[in-house]
Amino acid sequence: MIPLSRFGFGAAPIGNLYSEVTPEQAVEAVDAAWDTGIRYFDTAPHYGLGLSERRLGAALAVRPRDEYVVSTKVGRLLEPIDGDGDDLANGFAVPATHRRVWDFSADGVRRSLESSVDRMGLERVDVVLLHDVDLQPEFREQAATEAFPALAALRDQGVVRAVGVGLNHWETAEWFVRETGIDVVLLAGRYTLLDQSSADFLDLCVERGVAVVAAGVFNSGMLARPEVPEDATYDYAAAPAHLLDRARRIAAVCARHDVTLPQAALAFPFRHPAVVSVLVGARSAAEVRANAAHPAVPGGLWDDLRAEGLL
């Protein structure tokens, strides 16, 4: 697996995730990421119907190409459509100029990658991930037997440097690790302060030499602030009472160690040797800088959390 910076920049927000981000704000966010030492950037056609890829590529175009790593995803082709309206039903505040079509065929993923490279205006993409196969289980076999071999051939030819999956469920990721020769798993929300359900799977990744990028470490906002509000969300839904209580108990232990809840959330995934990078989405330079301003977390914090049954 190619080396990744300790933290990565998730570019979904600059694709107008939930609300608009200006082109200037998008560039400022990427520039701030660069200034804080981030050299790994992740995007996807799904994010803003290609807007995230276009903005990320434009912002990185002024940087030396060999000094950073870009990952994008395949599995959804963007087809132009005529019509009015926006894409907020899919989470993005952009005009509905295209529709997403699931396609994990060999030809489909090759065309998707070619389109992504064109949108970004970069000479290459480093890492290609099969996107959200866990959300469309009927495509799992096709993704493994058609899409993966096509991407692996591009890897073997040196067109891309690594191939993997980008998912929300570790069970599907485990199947791909066992059944294919993927290099990397981008796993969202399943190895966090509130959810360590993937721990055994991460052990398997160490055994198989598969790198893991931990994403969604705030569990969609639950762990993103020092104090946990009543309206906090967990995995993009209203947080249940028992998780609100658990997060607040974790925050109280963090406070005893002069560590904030988000600082602990960012540091926690590195406790497992499978995790090579933590990917954090940001829509502004201020968000990037806030996430970068994290001190070293004392080991005693993890000891106390375990002692109180919180890890």
C-alpha cells in the first residue's frame, strides 16, 4: 500500500454536502489542509454529481503531483439528464444535472475512472475504491468478479497505485478482503469511540496486509463537539438516549485528561495497527484548522475509558 498522510481530507463537503460551499471556500479548505500537512485527499463522483472532484482537482492543480495522494471511487456512473430541481434528496445542494447509475461492470468502472480523471484535470488518480457496495448487495459478486479484476489490471499496469473498497459496513469489507486482493479499505463509522464492532475485522486486515483508512470518526456529528447536545446525530439519524449518555460519559473522562471529545475521536482509530490514516471531511479552512489543532492524547485516557467500561 502506498504511504498516506496520518490525516486525510474528505472532499464530500466541498461538493456542497447538505448546503452550498463557494468555490473560494473550497479552495481555502484544501489549501488549509495542505498547510497542516495533509497529503491524502479523497473524493467520489457521487459527491455533488462530480462537483467535489472538479473542485478538488482544481485546488490541487497548483501542487506538485508527486507530493500527494488522491483517491476516488467507482460504482456509480453519472448520466446527463434534462430537468429542473436539485440533488438534495441525495444530500447535495447542486442542480440535478445528472443521474447516478449503479455499474460495477469492468467497462463501467473503467469509464467511471476515466470520467473522474477528466473532471479533476489531474494526470492520474492514485487509489480507486469500489464505492458503497454494501448499500447494493446485489452487486457484490459483480464487483468482485468484474470490477475488481479490471481495477487490479490497471494497478498491475501502473495506471493506479492501489485498489480497495469504500464502505460503511465492515462485514462487506471483510468479504472483499477474503475473496479478492484489495490493498485498502476505507471504512466509515465502524471503528470509533462509540463503535468498535470492526475490531476483529481490523485484526484480519493486519494479517492480510490490507491498509485501513478510518472515516466517519465523529459518527456523523455525535463526537464532533466537546459537549454532546440533545439533538446530536449518530450515523445521520437522531442519536438514541443510551448513546447520548455513553458519549457524555466519554467526554467527562476526556475532560479529566484535558482532552476534548473530538480530539479523542480523531486519535482513537490509531490505537489499532491496521489504521494508516484518519479521513476527516471539512467544508472550510476553519474546520480543517480546528481538526488539526489536536494535542497528543495521554495513554491514561484510554486506560480510564476501559476501566469505566466505555471502550
